[in-house]
Amino acid sequence: MKRKSDFIRVNIADEKLLVPVGAQVMVLNGLITLNDTADCAWELLAEERSLDELSAALAERFNVTLERARTDVRTFVDEIARLGLLEP
């Protein structure tokens, strides 16, 4: 999986946000707030990654079990897929 490039990540008042640009503005009317885990996952998804690769990277980065990371990654991926933020 890989994220779409039609979003920019910005920091505003210590908040990490995804802002749609271009045609995505018409699809997603609003901003997406990212926590630290989601922010790291979003950055990693700039390149094609499997669920297992993403989970392993986050487990190492945040010093959590692979099972915990996989659960968090699945939740994040399901949500951004629902919002149309992943490449087909």
C-alpha cells in the first residue's frame, strides 16, 4: 500500500495535520489530525509498504510489541482507506 500524494502534512500549533490539495479538496472537505503513530505511518507510506513492513517499523520506532503495532496500523490503514487516502 502507498499513500496518495494529494495531501500535504503541516504542523499548526503543535498539531500534525493532513490537508487535501488539488482535486482532493472536492473529495475530502476538511483536515485530518494525526497522532504520533499515525504521523509516522503516513510518512512511511510515501513508499510502497506491506502491512507487515509498516507494523514492524512502528513496533521498532515506538518500542511496542508487533501485535500492538499491527493492531494500530490496521486501524489507521482502515480509516485512511475509507477516506480514500491510499493509492488503488
